Amino acid sequence: MSKGVLVDLTKCVGCGGCTVACKLYNDNKWDEKTPTMGDKAKLTDKNWTVVHRKEVKNKEGQPVWRFVKEQCFHCKEPACASACFAKAFQKTKEGPVIYYPHLCVGCRYCMVACPFNIAKFQWDKAFPLVTKCTMCSNKVAKGEAPACVSVCPAGVFKYGDREELLKEARSIIAKDSKYVKHIFGEEEVGGTEWIYISDIPFEQLGFKTNVTKRPLPSYTAAYMHATPYVGITWGIILTGLYHYTKRRSQISKENNKNIKA
């Protein structure tokens, strides 16, 4: 079974330890223009994990703060991997969606395909790459939790088999009425490895709740399978046009020589 992370947003105190752990483990520099914490936190090519501060109202109508960690959701059927013809994005059996920079051609189709706008481009580099959270795939492959999960002092995250985490999330929601009756990531875009529970409606916390429940690659599967045949057909057509044009040019030159003679 694939691994996942259950995030309980009611427990996050906004300490930012997860963002620091992400930086240190992945050797990412601090983004001087964009913070990883607070109202202006934003994912960038250097910020793979951020924590947004949201001022919202609870069920009683009282103003409260909630802190929302954002990173790649690691879709079960990732649109970025489906869109990448160079296979630079690949889904592992353990769950993470990882990026192979040596295969990337810089087309950025992955960025267009992602329903959550996660992948970022290194605009300021001479030889830019696409970057995003890898769910610490090397650690996960060894049975270890991602770096951000392992340092949380508040018990916000739980790492394990995704299906077991879903069972636990359903149990928590059923026992405690403060929680919204929804697990974000259970069905969104076919399901994600990172799943969330909350006492505040997800749309109020900035989650994209209007996404389809159907895996995005299923919309384009037929077209993607046809791509090689389209390429071959166009190759034949263009080759034929080349030889036709070349032959007409030769005939024209021969006719000109005959007229001059």
C-alpha cells in the first residue's frame, strides 16, 4: 500500500518547524523575497513547504486563527506525470511523486497540468529546472516519515499506510462533532497521499474544493495514447510533402534548362 500523511489542522500552532526541516533536508536556500510562514507565505522554487496563517470564524462565529501547511499533495494519479512526455515526473510505488531533472526538457507542461498549482520554475537560473516537494522520497523508500512530519512538536501529522490513515480520519470525524464531515484528499482528483481534516470548511482555508473527483489523467488518456500515432502520421505526411516539393523543383529546373537551350 502507498504511504500517506494525515494532517489535523486543528492541532497546528504555526511554529514553522516543518518549513525549516524541509529547507535543511533538501538543502534549499531561503527565499529572500517570499516567506515560508504567515499571511504572505507562498510556494516558490525554493519554498517547497509553507504554512499559511488564516483568520477565520469557527462554528460559533468567533474569530480564530488556523495554520495551513501547503506542499505537493502527491496525487495517486498525478496530472504532472501524465503530462510529462519526457518522464521527468514519476509516481513511485511508495506514494511520492518525484522529479528527475536530468530528464526534464523545460516544457513546463507539468505546471499547466497540476490542479493545485504546486510545481515552480527556476526563473532566475541560467539552466532552470522545475521544483516541488518530493515527500522526502529517499526517506519514505526506507520506511521513514518525511522530514517535515518527523519534527512537528504538536502532533499535527501522522505518517503511515494511506488506507489506514483514512480509516483513522473517519473515526476522528465520527467521534468529534467539531470536525467538518469531509476528508480533503480522499477523493479530490482521484485521491492524494496527503489528506486533511479540519474544524473549518476547507474552502475558507484556501483549499481548491472545486476540483473534480475523477483522476485528471483519465480525461486525456485516449489522446495521450494516440500521440505516437499522430506523430508517425505527421512524419509520413511531411516526408511526402518534402519529396513532392523537391521533385517539383527538379522538374522546374529541367524545364528552364530546356527553354534556354
